[in-house]
Amino acid sequence: MRDDTAAKLGRKPRIEDVAALAGTSPMTVSRALRGEGKVTPETLARIQAAVESLGYVPNLSASSLASRRSGILAVLVPTIGNSVFSETVHGVADAAENAGLHLVIGDYAYSEDKRRQLVRALVGRRPDALVLVGAVQDAAVRDLLRQHGIPVVETWELSDDPVDMAVGFSNFSAGVEVARHLVEGGRRRCAFVGSAESRAAARLSGFSLALAEAGAAPPETETPADLSIEAGRVALDRLLARAPDLDGVFFATDVMAVGGLLECQRCGIAVPDRIAIVGLGDLEIGRQLQPALTTIRIPAYDMGRRAGELILARLGKGAQPQEDRIIDLGFSLVRRQSS
């Protein structure tokens, strides 16, 4: 029936065709497809059946120009390959469910240049809101977002001056917590492995400060080009070549920490007797290894969920806006056998 109905038109179906087939007005169809206004379940069912029968695709560009809303909620993450960021996206999606918003996900591959390009491209498409992993440091991008009045939530990082709103935890404090844990375990020669981006830099800063306060040596550092398991293997080899007496390593992600653990096993290095290893993220693979990985547990899903709720409140689609623009969800150190 779908093919017969669409074929009789002899052209691309329009909203008027959907309205005629559903027995309602074009305005009601438009409201139903945008998820706005009150449409009875019976009318909505007829509209959905008509849309499917005709193969109708709404002109979202024209709709956004008329309403000044695109229906797009964009989420930018450093990588879609790490499940902790997928959990954050999942949290945003759950919060935005049934709100008439469509998620668009951008992967900026830990590159500030790519993130800048993605933000500029998205602003040109009039997103209703933007959720970012990491604080926006670029002054030009901050000005761009503020000038366009787009609701923005920065996650996974806290700032005294967010572009708009922030939901995260203190990466600096996470570094402090790991250093204190290693020092309490008798470690005096430690290292940090992480990227050059701001979140990892904050973890290193807290890590270094706490080691200095404990009278331990400044940490050796490695900054891999990527944050893979292989990168963790290579980083550990390089660290041991420079500092054979190394006895503790804080990897900025569980993925790299797994690589470090596997390299220790390959080389016959006892963990934690010879070297203690700590990660961040609490990934399933780290929990399943032997020895199981000590890590910083991050409320990744909750960050996304709270970010989504802030967006909905700002757009008038949820609860009343909160007075707090900055929400600290904290973190926890999970002690396991690797340290």
C-alpha cells in the first residue's frame, strides 16, 4: 500500500499530502513531527501512518529557519572509541528522550583544532544546544558560542568560568588522590602517562603537587600520540628505559593502563610488588584483568544525564532551570590488586 500511495502522487510528497491522508491540518502535522503542541495519540498515529505510507521526509532546514530551532542537540567527544564517553552520550540521550531533539555526535580525536572546526560548523547549522567533553579554552570559540546564545554544557571538567554551564569533576583532585594513594603504598618514584589536553594536564598538575608535598621525586612523564592499549605498552617501556627504579605509574585512561599492565606481564614485571599501576575510567576490561586495575571511577553516565537535564530546562522542555551553573559530581578511587 505504501508504494501505491506514494506512486499515485508522481512527485515528492509534501506536508499537505500527509495532512490530507491523515485527515488533519498541515499545522497539526508540523507540530506532531516537531514533537511540539498537544496532539492526541489517535491523530499522531494517523500522521505517522501517513508519513510512512507516503515516504514523507520533513524539510528540517526550512522548519528551523521559521522556528529558529533546528531540533539538534550536538554532543562533541574526544573519541567514540572509549566506552566512558559513550556512557556520557548515553546519559544525554536518555535525558533528551521524548523532548523532540535529535542527537548529533562529533568525534574530535583529542584535537583542539578539530573541535574548533566542529563547533564552528555546528553553529552554522543552528543547534538548539551543545554538550562538550572538556572545557573550552579557545577565546574565539567561547566568544562565538556566547554571541549566538547557544546553551552549552561543558562536561568532564570544572571551570570557574564556563562558557555557560558545566557538569563534571576536578581532574586536579583526581591526580592528587592517585598520588596520595601511591605514596601511602610506599611508592617514591612515580610517572604519569597522558595526553597534552587540559583534562590530562590538570591530572598531572594535581599528581605532581601531591608527590612534592610528600617529598617524592617529580614524576616522569610520557605524552603518547594516541591513547590506545599499544600506546600504554610503549609508554611503560620508555619510562623504564629512563627510570629503571620506577615503582608507580598513573595512566590518564584505563585503556593505556591496560597496555601498561599487559607489558608488565610480557616482561615478567610483578604488579604491584615491583610497579603499582593506576588508571582512570573504571572500564570493564580493567576489572577483568589479573591483577585487576586500580582506577578512578568517573560518573560518566550521570554527567551526560545531568547535562541533558540542564539543556532541557534551559530550552523550557524540562524542570525549571537550576541556579547552579556548575555541578561537581565528584569521583572515587577504586582500590584493586594493581596497586
